[in-house]
Amino acid sequence: MTTLSFLNKALTMKRLYVLFLLALGLVYSACGPDGPGPQPPGECDLTGTPYAPQPYTIPKPDSFPAIPIPASNPTTWEGVQLGRMLFYDPILSGDSTQSCSSCHLPAGNFTDNLKFSKGIQGIDGRRNAMALLNIAYSTKGFFWDGRAATLEQQVLMPVEDPIEMHNTWPIAMERLRNHPDYPTRFRQAFGISDCSEMSKEQAAMAMSQFLRTLVSSGQSKFDLWRKGLAEFTDEELNGYIMYFDRGLDLGVNLPDAQCFHCHGGETFTTNSYFNNGLDSVAALEDFVDKGRGEVTGNRYHFGQFRTPGLRNIALSAPYMHDGRFQTLEEVLAQYADNGFGVENEDPFVRQIGFPVGNGKYSGLTPSQQKDIIAFLHTLTDTVFIHNPLHQNPF
Ligand code: HEC
Ligand code: HEC
């Protein structure tokens, strides 16, 4: 044996030994150290379960545009079912008491109907929980301030939020790996062959798939009326005309409420960021919650928030990013006053009502406000909130 080949052989032996140690470490770290101890090799093997995901076409009303689904996360029955379980399971929170659904309940259009959500151990957050209806159509960022760019990024955040679920993803994933059911479901949804391959990214993909199925049923009174299947009362019709500024073309002398500019389209939101005239501040720096500006750093964005969709709005009180209004009456009374003239207030907020000269507008009378509220109630979609596919699977 030459010195060279001897050296080679010694090196190979050493490499094998290192590999063996590495493999031991992997098996240990895959199934331990917080779990029931290191599992014997093969314990995490999932290949006995077939991987044959069924594509899922999310039902939507005919009038809605195609649902934008990212190519990197196609919707499957297995993914949606796994995501639904994760959404309703308190296993993801630090002390296993809080699930996503604690703050996003179907009955409240996937909100908790609180001013500020109660986080883990009852600590209050600083913003109002957001409705999740038609979230598949959001393309301009997530959260009130748009700080998450994609849904897949957004759903990772509540778990590690110190007020919301106060956990870490490594601990949450460890619990899921040691669970009797989840490893098989991750296999069915994502084709992994061993539980050590389960990742928070897959959990986020599954939850995002579930959230994208939360689409309107198309059965609200407004949808039926548009198809000629329901009749509007005079109040509802007046409200519709003011909301969409149809007065002129329908030959009616009703003011323009300007709502549709920001809350337009099938989901009743453009998803854009505005200051809709809620606060009177001397300088933009004085906004208590800087909103969009907190993310962009641009002072002109201080006090701007993402426009919420208004379908099912009657079910998700209180209103605004800080839940300051208990009722739609309070919301409309606010808009009726044409804002405060703050520097970055959107011009449409100042132009609500009839023009009365000098660039001023009349605002809305109490009865006009009532009519718009009557119209907003026609957007209530109880078929959506009672859809069995959206409920707690446990
Ligand atoms: C403690 C209450 C609470 C819990 C628990 C919670 N959320 Fe939220 N959620 C909120 C609040 C409050 C906001 C708005 C926060 C903000 O804008 O800063 C929000 C916003 C969101 C949004 C953004 C919606 C949009 O239109 O941009 C999504 C999506 C969401 N939550 C999903 C989840 C998921 C998934 C979970 C579980 C992993 C979860 N939430 C857990 C309270 C909660
Ligand atoms: C310039 C754009 C704009 C116009 C015009 C506008 N809104 Fe808004 N609306 C917003 C924004 C932005 C928010 C969120 C503001 C916040 O939370 O601070 C909002 C919030 C709301 C909310 C509360 C939603 C929730 O989930 O809490 C309701 C209800 C509402 N608007 C109804 C209306 C109606 C009715 C009109 C017409 C009279 C109207 N809006 C006109 C931008 C607008």
C-alpha cells in the first residue's frame, strides 16, 4: 500500500465516522430535544402514507375576478384541510391556549368583535383584528399597515408575536412533529418523506391555502338584487346610489358619498392606503399610530391605513384600525363631516355630499347616512359565515 492510498483510506474512514456522528445528531435533533426523547431511526418515516394531493378549485361568485393563486403554493384539498386545522388549533401558541381563531371567528366575519384583541394571558394588542373575508384578493400588502408583503409571510407572524401567540416556530414545529396526526397530514399535503422535513414554511403555505378559500358566497342581498333575484327598499336603493354616485345616470338628485373610490370593486376595497379623515392633528408626526408610515418611513404616510373590504361589514364591529367606532352610525357620522383638513387627508373625504361653493361640500344628512347604512347591510353574507368548510374541524 502506497502512503497516498493509505492516507486516502484513513481519510475515508474519518469521513464515514463524521458522517455517522452527523446522522446520529440529525435523528436526535429531528425528534428531540423537547419531545419524548430521541426516536429510533424509521420512527419518522412517512412514506407508508400515499402522497396524491387533489387540486382544489376555490368556489367564487361568477361576478368575482379569477382568484390570484401564487404558482409557488397551489391549492389542494390536503393543504386546505391541514391549514384549517392549524388555524383552529391552539397548539401553535406558547401556552397552547390561543389559536388564530381566538381572534378571527367566523361569526364576526373572522374578527373577534373586540376593540383590541386579547392576546395570550389577556394582554391587549394595539389594533383591531382584521376580517379575513376575500383575503385571497389582497395584493397590496397585509395588516393595517401593509408590513407583510405576502399571505405566506403574514401567517408566520402571529405565532411569534409576543402579545398574540407568544411562541417560537421551532417549539411550534417540534410539537407538530411529535403529534400523532400532523406528520401524516404534512406528508399528504407536501409529499415529505420524514417528519424531520416538516417546516414552518409548509405550515404557512397550508394556512394560506385555507385562508384563500374564505371567499364570498355571492348570496348577499346585494348580489341577489344585481341578478334581479331580490328587491331593494327605497332606503337601500338610495344608499346604493350615493355609495356609487349613480344619481346622475339614474336621474335622482342624491349627493355623492364618494365611498366607491376607496371601497370599490367586487370585494368593496381597492386595498390601497389612505388617511380617511379620522383624526385632527396639527402635524402628521402627531398621529398616535403612524400606520403605513411606520413601515415606509415616509411622513406623508403617517396616519394612513389599508382600506378594509366592506362585505359583511355589519358583522365585524367595532370599526377602524383602533376599533374606535362601535356602530356603523358612528362611522357614517364621521364621514358626514368631511374630515379635518389634515395635510394628507384624501381629497375624496373632503368632497362628500353636494358641492356648496368655495370648494366646500355639504356632507351627508342623518337620513342620507341611514340610507347608506341600509345599503351596507345588504352586503351581509350569512351563507359565507355558516359555510361548514370554514368552521372549526375539531
Ligand atoms: C390575539 C389576537 C390574534 C391572533 C391570535 C391572531 N390574529 Fe391575526 N390579526 C389580529 C390583529 C389585531 C390583526 C391586525 C394587526 C395589525 O394590523 O397590526 C390581525 C391581522 C391578520 C391578518 C391580516 C389581514 C389583512 O387583511 O391584512 C391575517 C391574514 C391574520 N391576522 C391571520 C392570522 C393567523 C393565520 C393567525 C394564527 C397563526 C392569527 N391571525 C392570529 C389579531 C390576531
Ligand atoms: C379616501 C378613501 C376612503 C373613502 C372615500 C371612504 N373610505 Fe371608508 N375607509 C377607508 C380607510 C383607509 C379605512 C380604514 C381607516 C382606519 O382604520 O384608520 C376605512 C374604514 C371604513 C370602515 C370601517 C371598516 C372596518 O373594518 O373597520 C367603514 C365601515 C367604512 N370605511 C365605510 C365607508 C363609507 C360608507 C364611505 C362613504 C361614505 C367610505 N368609507 C369612504 C378609506 C375610505
